[in-house]
Amino acid sequence: MADLNNLLTPFFLNDKEVRKVIELLFFAYRDFTSGPDKILEKINFGRAHHRVIYFVGKKNHITIKELLRVLQITKQSLSRVLNQLVSEKFIIVSTGLDKRTKKLSLTEKGKKLENELSTIQIKKIRKVINEFSEENINGFKKILYEMIDEYNKKTFQEIND
Amino acid sequence: MADLNNLLTPFFLNDKEVRKVIELLFFAYRDFTSGPDKILEKINFGRAHHRVIYFVGKKNHITIKELLRVLQITKQSLSRVLNQLVSEKFIIVSTGLDKRTKKLSLTEKGKKLENELSTIQIKKIRKVINEFSEENINGFKKILYEMIDEYNKKTFQEIND
DNA sequence: ATAATTAAGTCAATATGGCTGACCTAAATA
DNA sequence: TATTTAGGTCAGCCATATTGACTTAATTAT
């Protein structure tokens, strides 16, 4: 069955080639996050802190609710990480117009760390995609986008308004 | 500085666009792994078990050492997960020619689970890349490949010999 | 033949990042 | 006024990773 399918399938879509994509995603994602991980380790932070810093940097005055929607974790999980970031003055909290809400912002210290971490990843991506055509890069982005579940595509659009 | 750089940089390479790639990787990778995660949860396994099953399925008779090289975790971490997989009969162990080594293989039960998990991801990838040109798909794979660190590129090649 | 190296395993302690459930306050809205 | 929403907190649990120290058995090098 699988063999017959493969015979009728273009080369780049057969099981073996698709499995390579699984592996490429695994290896590429792991190495992509390893740079920031090393810096974070020095200050006793983890990837969870990075994500919070990244998205607060991305969208200044983001609320807890919005952040939870982006990160897709529970508020209890966010709370531990966020409290550390606030108490160590990487993030400051202010009250929103709706007084039930809170707005998060990076402090100067937070911006500095955000920049340090993102720069590693930005440089890595730029170095790689620099060698490819605009067509290839757009294809790359579109394929990644299509791999996102519908619900989260909306989130991606929202944070890129 | 950053602004000046951006003015001199092609659109698809400027900071804002590159940051989108960071986010796309985050969202895409998360949703890519969420399917298997749900199945694994039911049998009290996690992503770590999936990785072991995947790579044992990929390379029959893989040794512990090779597996550790692929997964880049410590043997203590592997041990817990692997022992569970062996005691629950998803994986069987035999002794290598070099009697210090062990060779790992999937049992029928293991193959069935491997197939169930991989099928989800294979279908997802195929569904997505089906809509793209061969040129785009090859570009996608090459870009991912270039994002892998040199040392791990070798590993990727080795498991795809 | 002996020494050194290698493959694998194990014990113990620790950190991180998730989770659930239960419960609370204050503010906004119906 | 009642309900919903945003946010917080306590307690306990689980999975996945880490480090360090130590062991055994087999292979390889001297």
C-alpha cells in the first residue's frame, strides 16, 4: 500500500522524503534555540523566559490574557516565569484602561536582554537565507505559515498587525 | 543604525521580516508536534519517547551511543525513557557484534505506534507541501538544512545514508 | 599480558516548565 | 444586582532534562 502510494507520488512527496522534513524540523529547531539557551542559562532563565520577553518586546503593552493566548500555556505556568522577570526588573507592569487588565513592557534592562537573544537568532536566519532567492525565502515562510493550525494563524496575524 | 541597515537591506531580509521567521518557526514547530503529543499522553508517554521510537524506527539496530548522538541528551535522560519503552515492549534490545554495544529495534507493537505517530506528521507535511512547487519545497528543505549546526548536519546525513 | 579506553548502566540530587484543581479579588458588563 | 472577565495564588503533580560519581564488561593499544 505505502509502496504503491510512493510509486504514484512525486519524489519530493514520498514517505522517505517527507520523513526527512520531520528530521530537518527537529534538528533545525533544536539548533535554532540553542544559542539563546546558553545565554539564558547564565542568568538562571530558560526558554520560557525568552518567549515571554520576546512577545512582550514584540507587542508593547500586551496583556496577560493576550500573552497566554500566544504562548498557549496556563496562567499558573506563566505566572512563575513572569513574576521572576518582573521582580528582576526585565519587565514592568502597569494598569490598563480597563482596570482589570495589566499591560506589560520591557524595561531598558529587558530590552537589552531581548536584543541580545533575538540578535543571535536574527543573525542566524539572515546568514542562512542570504544564500537563497527571494522566491525560496517567500516559499519557506509560506510553508511554515501553512503548518500552523488555523486558530494560531490568527494569533500570528494579530501580533503582526 | 538598525534603521539604516534596514534601508539598505532587501525587504525580505530586514529585521521585521526576519522576526516573522522566528515566530513562524515557533508556531509551526509547536503545532507540528501537538498531534503526536495528544496520542502519547493517552499512554503516559511524552515527546522524548516519540523521539526514541522515531529514530529507532529510522535506523534499525541503532546503538545507545548513536542514539545519544542523534538526540543530544545525556544517557541518564535516555535511560529512563528507553527503559520504559523496553519494559512496555515497544523496543527490544539485542547484543551487538561488539558485545559492549546494544542494538535497538522496534517490536511489532513499537512499529504500530511509530506508524501512528509518524503518519500524523507525514500527512500534515504532505498536505501542506502539496500546494507548493517542487522548487519551493526543495528551497524549504535546504533552508532548514542550513539552519542545522555543522556537527549535526553530519548526523542528519548519517541517519539518511 | 596488562593498561587504557569504550559502551552501557545506575544512584542521587537538582532545575525547568509544564499541568490540574480549587479558590480569591476587583472591575466591568448584562 | 447578578454575572462575567482579568488576573492572582496555593498546593501538588509529572516529564524532561541536567550534573557528578561510580560500576561493569568488553575491546583495543602498548
